[in-house]
Amino acid sequence: MKVVYQRPKSLKKVAFHYCAGCGHSIVHRLICEVIDEMGIQEKTIGVPPAGCSVIAYNYFDVDMVESAHGRGMAVATGVKRALPEAIVFSYQGDGDLAAIGTAETVHAANRGEKITAFFINNAVYGMTGGQMAPTTLPKMVTTTSPYGRNESLDGYPIPISDMLALTKGAVYIERTAVNSPAHIIQTKKAIRKAFQTQIDGKGFAMVEILAPCPTNWKMDTLPSWKWVDEVLAKEYPLRLIKDTTGGKNAD
Amino acid sequence: MSGNAAVGEAAIRAGCACYFGYPITPQNELPEYMAAHLSIRKGCTFLQAESEIAAINMVLGASATGVRVMTSSSSPGISLKQEGISYLCGSELPAVIVNISRGGPGLGNIAAAQSDYYQSTRGGGHGDYRTIVLAPSSVQELADFTSRAFDLADKYYIPVIVLGDGMLGQMMEPVEFKKEAPETLPIRNRSLRGAKGRPSKIVKSFTINAPELEEMNWSLFRRYQLIEKEEVTWENFMTDDAKLVVVAFGIAARIAKGAIKNARAAGMKVGLFRPITLWPYPSAALQSVARKTHYFLDFELNMGQMIDDVRLAIGSKAEISFYGRPGGAVATPSEIQRVITRLYHQNGLVSKK
């Protein structure tokens, strides 16, 4: 009998604590599948964030070092510079990567740091209870924008991936989603490409992943998955944002 | 050699593999030295970070891999590093942090000051933690203590602060470098190098379960108790027959020494007690000085911070006076000698046995 589906070796046998419909568990699994397929489990060092995925080290069976909120790319930089043969990834949410950690993010990209960043964009601060994030959409209601995000006071959804693409050091940036089988397959391809970019020593690589947060969006799971396509992806179109690696595309 | 450069050379000789920093006066010669001399060494990294915050977090990442790592800054930059220092403590990661301190509060100025004593010894960041603090008073000691800081950091899995000041950092003095570490140091236990042939490891401070976090704090506390027992250092200078003892650290102790020599020449029995580890504080050693001497002058280049530790050690068993110059003003030896002379006569020490 042929095994067609099984738990990736680098994903620990632990039940996820994530809410039903959340994107984290899918992304964790995809990263672990790619780590297995590329045979890099023994040299991968991950940097989890503060937030819902703060205990990502309970799931990833690779060496991991905690980072303070927003500092993931600085910590990852330290790891990679001290141990260049390691495959280093950071895993960060929108508030982490695009608000409190903006400086660390921009400069890691601009230095062309040979690390791989996974950026989970769900347009809210999840762990703290659904506050407004830098990526929150205009008019979107959150616990700290109870009357809807007011652009004249709160500004606009920050296109951080497009901003990073302006730096020469960032060589591969793609935005994907995990709300449908097709998007999940595309995300996995992008994850592989982002790791390969690091292995080839080409520069900074990041995959932005639009992930549903039904709990804080106050939606059932299926409508939340639809909302990713119908609303979130209108602001953040799913596309290859930049690829100057000279290799073939994730497709 | 300048004090700042001496720190750099001593760090390289101690086997420092990574340096992460950000420009700030009066410590710039140190990152510049590392840029020139560390970056060209095989397997070593010099990186000018985008901020002090990024630099200390790079230190954390590099330390997690088991190599010797350092950052340096001056007072306002050290304030920014406090978040990372707290995380280093919580994650039990060694690191050397050099503070070539300057006048404050706020942007203050770039002159020598000792107003970061509280910040260094009380843990400037959040949570229950301690860092070892070494206070050099010469360029030679800046070099020696940098080397010692790496050893202590590795021994106790703790960040160690070398607390200098703008004058020490800029001062030029001859230095003798005592040792050179082997080209490649052994990688520390517990370090992250990839889960090859062993289970995966986690370096973290986060512990959501209260009893577990309590136990982690107790474990840190027990290590701090051990450090208090094993690593306290100080200097007694002419305290044996002293009727008045000056207590001062770092550059202030150097200034006081000059004043004391002159006071001795003028027939006054004055000595110096110099804490070298500011944490752990040499309380017992100070207490034993207070068994013979009943008059103390605490002298600092601030408005009186270490005096809290002097009072905690001596209590009401002796008279404790204070003289301080804050804000980057530096007292001269003759100024301190005048203070010593006044106290000596006010308390009738000439005739006291």
C-alpha cells in the first residue's frame, strides 16, 4: 500500500492549540513538509514570534530560539551570522513584522540577510484579542477600531511586502494564502522557493501568507476563508511580488 | 591605546566571534576597532545594526548558537538594549555588554558620568534578574575585565556588563594583553547548531505556566546566590589604618586615589574602598572595613546611587557622607582632597585614635 499522506517528520506529534479555521496550523505543516522534502531538518533553526504562534517550538521539531515581539529578523540575523551553514527562518505576524518590528524587517531585507521570513498576515493582532494591526483594512472593525479603521487618523493598510521589494537585498517575495487547496499548494511552492533562495545564498526571501482568523474576525470558518478571497486579497493581491534570484519561479 | 580600542582588542583575544553595535559617542572607537579587526577574522562577524534594539537581539541570536558575542553602547543606547538584556537573562544566554556611559538623563551629554549605576545593578529591564557588573578604573582594567566578562558570562549563562565611562573610553594608556584565546573556542553546551544526532532544542524565556515560571525564577536566583558567593571583587587601598575611607568605583575611584595620596602626604589617614563588581556588591568586605573605620565618604559622578549599597552594607554603624558631581562634570583630585580635609577636621579625626 502506498502512503499518500502522513505527518511530516519535522512536525511534532502534538495537537495544535490553534482555533478552528486558523491558518497557522496549515502553514506550520507546509513548512515542515518542505523541511522534510529538502532534507534540512538537522540544520534548520527557527525563530518564532510573540503572538498565537509563540509556542511554535512545541510543533516544529527543529532547533528554535525565541524572539521578543518584532525582533525576529534581528535574532535570525544573529543566528545566521554566527552559524552561516544553518538554514534560518523567522515566523512572524503582521503586528510583529510590520509595526513593532518594521525597522528590523526593513534592514534585514536591505542587508540581503540570508534568512527566510514567513509573514502571516491576518489583518489583526490575534493573541491579544483582535486589535487593529498595521494591515487592518479601511473601515474594518477591531477591538481598538470599534467604529472601523479611520484612514484619516489610523492611516492605511501597510503594503510591507511591496515596500521590502524596493530593497535590493530582498530577492524573492511572494504573497500567497492558505484558504483553499489551490492556494495551499501555491504556498508550499513559495515556501520551498524561499528556502532554496537562502540555500543558494542569494539574499533575503519572504513569503507573505494571508491567513484566516475566524475568531477575531468574528466569523465562522467557511465565511472567513471566503473573506480572504473576496476582501483581504483585494487589498493584498496574491502574486509574485519580486524575484531577482535568476532561478525558476515557484510555479 | 584608547580605552575603547583596548576593549575591542581584549574581546578579540578572548575569542569574541560576533560583535553587533550602533554608533553612539563616546564609545565609537570600539565598533570602529571591531570593524577593522574582527570582521577580517575567519568565521567572525562585525555588523553595524539599524538600532541598539536590533543589535542586542542579534546578540541574543548569535549567543544561542554558542559563540562568544559582544555589543557596546553608551547610556541612551543601553536604555534601548534593556528589553534584550531581560530576554537574555530569561533565556539564560551569555553575552558581554559594554557601557561607556555618559551624562544623562535623556540625551544628556557625551561627557563621563556614573549615573547608570542603578540601571546596571538593579536590572534596567523588566523582570526579576541580575547581571554581573564590572567597573574598571583604567584602560588596563577595561581590557582585563572585558576578558573576565566573557569567562563569567560563559560560566554562569548570564549577560555581563562592563561599566566604563566616557573618560575611560577616550583615555590613552599603555595596555598589556595577558592572554590569547585559542583560534576556535569550544561551543557551549545547550547551544543551537541544528538538531543533528540529537533531539531538537529550544532557547526561550516564555513559560506560561506560573509554577514553572516560578521555578525558573528560583533557579536563576540560586545561580545569583552562587555568583554573590564566588565572584565578588574589590580593592582596599590604604584602608588598614584609615580614619576616613572613601568609597568610589570606576573613574571616580581613580580620581579619589590621587586625592588620597595627597591627603596622606599631608598627614591624614585616609583610604579607599573600591568595589570592582558592582553586582554582586562587596558588602561583606565593606562591612569589615567599617569595623575599624567609622567615617566614610561616598564619592560618585552622579547624585548618589551607589550610596544605597554603601548604606545597606554599613547601616548606622558609621558616618556616611556623600560628594557627587552629576551631568558629566568631573571632580578633580584637589577638589576631592578639599572634601576629605574638611570632613577630616569637622569630625575631629586628627586627634581621634
